[in-house]
Amino acid sequence: MSPHLILRVISKLLIPLIVVFGLYVQFHGDFGPGGGFQAGVIIAVAVILYALIFGMDEARRAVPPTVVRYGAAAGVLIYAGVGIATLLMNGAGEPLNFLDYDALHPDQGHHTGQHYGILLVELGVLTTVSSVMLAIFYAFAGRVPDIPDEEW
Amino acid sequence: MLEILAERFNYIPIIILMMIGLYVVIATGNLVKRLVGLSLFQTSVFLLYITIGKVFGGGPPIIVDDGHHGEDAGHGAEAAASHGAETADHAAAATDHAAEAADHAVDAAHQAAEVLYSNPLPHVLILTAIVVGVATLAVGLALVVRIREAYGTIEDDALNAADYSLESGSAE
Amino acid sequence: MNHADLTQYLDYLLIAMLLAVGFAIVRLRNLFAVVMLTGVYSLLCAAWFVSLDAVDVAFTEAAVGAGISTVLMLGAMLLTARESEPAGAGRHWAAFAVVAAAGAALFFAIPDMPVYGDAESPANAYLGRDFMERTPQDIQIPNVVTAVLASYRGYDTFGETVVVFTAALGVMLLLGFGSGARRKDEEED
């Protein structure tokens, strides 16, 4: 590992920036290109870069596989939870719709409910996509290849 | 005929790319390369959808607001209208405001209608298809890895041979 | 129609590069080269998506197609094989016949497709424009793609999130949780 000094230093600088960029993509998705799917992939890529440079064991210590597994399920639950919340928070006499974000906030003039709903739903997508990509990466990287290196 | 094709020239390279993917899927026995061919085919279908949604002279489907004026006017109209309904005292003034604001909103809408945008619906379809595509690709690759562990090869001729020898071996 | 647009030459260049990369993928047998060229192909597609105004799609293709899938295919290649066997002659001609027939059928269907870049074509004139006009009133966010994705089509996106979750579940069932606990203890089969 020691020969890759420059790689290690540069990637240590870059990984936080990649995560910040991922969060920017996530929360700026309403105004420009971006959203939960892209941000989730970018954040997963930051961890994958860490694993490539510092090794799988370090990456597993930073982001444990248990967290990844719970995260994948938590994102789906956030998304479904928003849908159920819209069912429960609906005012009397309004039509009952799963994922009808207007029910989340009484301010219909500015569509604040829609903005809250999109924000929460994208958060669920972010959690699931980043966790799933990491889980798949861990699953592949956790296997030990039985092909000898001479075959390269 | 030539003119019809020239107006639709975008489909020709996309069909060729699709057929390249299909050829790789059929002709190669290596399961990893076959998945590569499948993803080539998939990406070509994405291209097909996106080119259909392209509008010449249009921009990306992100609405350009010329300042927040138009939006605010719209809100103003709604808010003023609701106020007008509530309070009878300021009804006259409020409706004045509402009318003025509504005029602004109409102006803004008129301006927005002149800006061309590409069709956003294919983009939405393909956006989710890409993410689902990588998820299914991962499942396919995981199956290939398991096949390699069970059989020691990922060439489908060798896999068939191994299966037949297994069958004849159990029959003995 | 506005054909006098300089970006069309960029499009031609990208199409030529896509075709070159596609034929190279068919010809090459070294799987490492094939996987890296797939990443290049995705990146070229992303560039063309930008030119086609699909910025969200380009972003996703660059992050997912060129990033994650290349990493996954490299990981799978590391666990399986380095070279692919060449196709036999019989197989090559059978595949070629199928591809020629399917390609000819698709080519025959081109005149029925909407004209490229036409704002008044049936594909673009009705529903897409309707969503562009309704989003500022219904949702009030500038990015229509996000609005359709998360709100109008929120139920669909929920289904797709579940699909992604299920895929991770499938991979974990097939390959283990990747915790490194079961390294080489599968000698019993």
C-alpha cells in the first residue's frame, strides 16, 4: 500500500469533495439536473474510491456492511412512509391518494407540500440507491478470485 | 424515400448500434461479454427514446424563469383572490390587485410558451431505466460469478458439455 | 426546421465514435478491453445526451453507466475470466442472419417514426408540452424532469426504488453479504 502515496493523499482530499458534490446534486435537483438517483450513485462512488485506494477492510470499517444493509431498506421505508403520511394527513373531504404530496402542508398557494414531498422522496431514493450500489460492490469485492495472477 | 430517411437519419446509427449489441448477445459464448452486449443494446434503446424527444431549437426541460416576477405574480393573484373572498372591506382593492397580478401572470405565461423545450417524458422514463438497468446487470453478473464457481468456466459451450457429462454420469 | 446548427457536426462525430467503439467491442476478445470500452461507450452516450438536451439522463448515464457498471463488470471479470473464446463460424453466420433480418425489419419501420427534432411530431406535441405547461402551476419547481419523476410519476419511482432494493437483495443472496467471513470455506461442493 505504501507505494501509492500520491494516490492516497489526493484521494483523501477528493473524497470529501465528492460527497459534498453528491449532496449538492441531491438538494439542487429541483432547480438543475440531478436528483436522488444521481446523488446516490455519486456518494456510493466516493466510498468505492476509498475502498480501491485504502483496501476493503478499511472501507468496511468506515461504512460497515450492516449499515449498508439497513440503509437499503430504510430508503424504501422512507419513500413508502411519505406515501402513508399523505394518506393519514389528508384533510376531511379531500380525495385519498397515496403519494399525493399536497396533503403534507396546508399552504396550497405555494405548493409547499409538493416541495416537502419531493425532498423527502428524493431522500429515500438517495438512501436506497447509495446503499444498494455499495452493497453490490461489497458483495463482489468480498469474494476472493481463484484465478492466479499470472493469467493477466 | 431519401428525403424521408434524411429527416430521420438519427435512427440509422441507433439501429446499427442495437444490432451490434444483438450480435454480441447471440454470437459470443462468454457470459460476461454477452452481458456487455446486452448493455450495449440497452444503451442504444435509451438513445432511441432520447432522440425522439429532441426538439430542434429547444432547451433542456428546465423552466427558465425570467426573474421570479411571473411566479410571484401568480401567487399574488391567488393570495389576493383568497383575501378578497375573506374580507369584504378590502374586496375592491384586492380584486384590483388580483386583476393586475393576473395580467402579469398571463404575460409571463405567454413568454414561457414561446420558449421551446425538449420533451421531458422520455428523459424521465430513461432516467429510471438506467438505474434499474445497472441493478439487473449486477444480478446477472452475480449469477455469472456463481456459475464460474460451480463449473469452472463461463463459456456456454463448455457449460453445455459439463451439463451433458453430468447427466450421463448420473445415468450410469 | 432549423438544420443550420453547428452542434450537429458534434453529433456526427459522436455517432461515428459510438459506431467505432461498438465494432471494436465486437472484435476484441480481451475482456478487460471490452469492459473498459463499454465505459467509453457509456461516456460517449452521455455526451450525446447532453447534445440532445437530456441533461438529467446524461448525468445518470455518466455516473451509472460509465462509473458503477464498469466497476461491477471489472469485479465480475476478476472473479471469472480474462479472455473470451472466439465464436465458431456456424454461430457467427447464424447470429449474422438474425441481426440482418432484425435490422432490415427495423430499417423498414423508419418511415413510420416521428421526424427527428420536430416539435410538432405526435411524440412531442401533446403530453410532453402539457407537462411543461402544468408543472409551474402544479408543483412550481423549475426542473420538469424531477417534477414528473418524483411527483406526477411518484408511484412508478417508488416501484423502481423497490426494484433496485430487490436487486441488491438478489446479489447478496447469490454472493453473500461481502463481510469477508466466508472466504474459502465453500470447498464442500
